[in-house]
Amino acid sequence: MARSKSSHLWLKEHFDDEYVKMAQAQGYRSRAVYKLKEIQDKEQLIKPNMNIVDLGAAPGGWSQYARQLLDKNSKLIALDILPMEAIAGVDIIQGDFTEEEVLQNLYAILDNSAINLIMSDMAPNMSGNKDTDQARSVYLAELALAMAEEVLVKNGSFLIKAFQGSGFENLHRDIQCRFNKVVIKKPKASRPRSNEVYILAKGFK
């Protein structure tokens, strides 16, 4: 019964949410678009001539928004284990980005083009166990950072969702070691009670 009540409250909050309503009105696939938009407005992270990889991209809101800011020759590759509906101008790879086959697909699409930005709004499937979920979220962020080390061009940028808690400080330090400038962002579209933040790193060493 408690679960049913909390689910009902979550659904009510979701559909009353101003960002959900804006996303629906503006044709975006998720409210998460406005987190990226706020960061973009302040940081000018995405530029027309960039190549971008969007990790954990489903349902595709970030890719949808970013594609509008790129020129026609830029490449935007969206990766996710989940299937995604097509987005014009976006190459979609379904699979686990830690697997060799998926990486080879990525390299084939890039065709020796440099990757200027890796961005990720990934979160683990929540189990309800706070410690387990926190450990999983940090692990996902570490995997994304490992991929950035493999494929990101020098002076490239990295934007990732992370959750403050156990392991966060170590993750933050690891990113600081690899980039010249690292800031933590809490966009207005992030729900205030959530411990999610975004780590933005520029100037890959």
C-alpha cells in the first residue's frame, strides 16, 4: 500500500512539474533537456563544429537538444543499452559502451574524427538501497571517465551526472587530475531534494 501511495505521489509530482510540461510543449523527450540547456547557456559547452558522444542517452533528450547546436558536418553519437527512437542527424548505437563491439561501432562511425565532448546523464537502475545505488552511480561515472581517457581529444570536455555521497570525492579528484578546469553544477531542473549534481570538466590533459 505504501508503495502504491508513493508511486501515486511521484506521478502527480512528475506531471505537475514545470519542466515536464515545458518538455512536452517544446517536443523534447525528457525534462533532463533543461539541465543541459542551463549548463550550455552559462558555459557555451557545445559549439557548432564539435563531435559529441552522449553516453546513456535514452530516451534521447540531450542528443535532441545538442544536435540543434551543431553544424551539419558534426557527428553526434548516442549510446545506450536501451533502444531509442531515431533522431535526425544522430547516430544511435544500442549496446553497452564498455564492450569492445560497441566501441568498434563508435570508431567506425567517427572514421578518425576527434571527439570533443563526452556527456552523460546516466544513472543506475535504482534498487532502493541507498549504499548500493550510490556505489553503482560512482561506478558508472568511473566507466564514463575511462572511456573519456580512451577517446577524448586533447583539451576536450566531459560532462557527467554524479550523486553526492560515498565515493563522490574520489571521483571528483580523479576528474580533476585529468582536466584543467572542473566545476560542479546543480541546474534548477535538478529536483532540490535530489543529491544529483553535474561535474563539468574542460581542458582534457
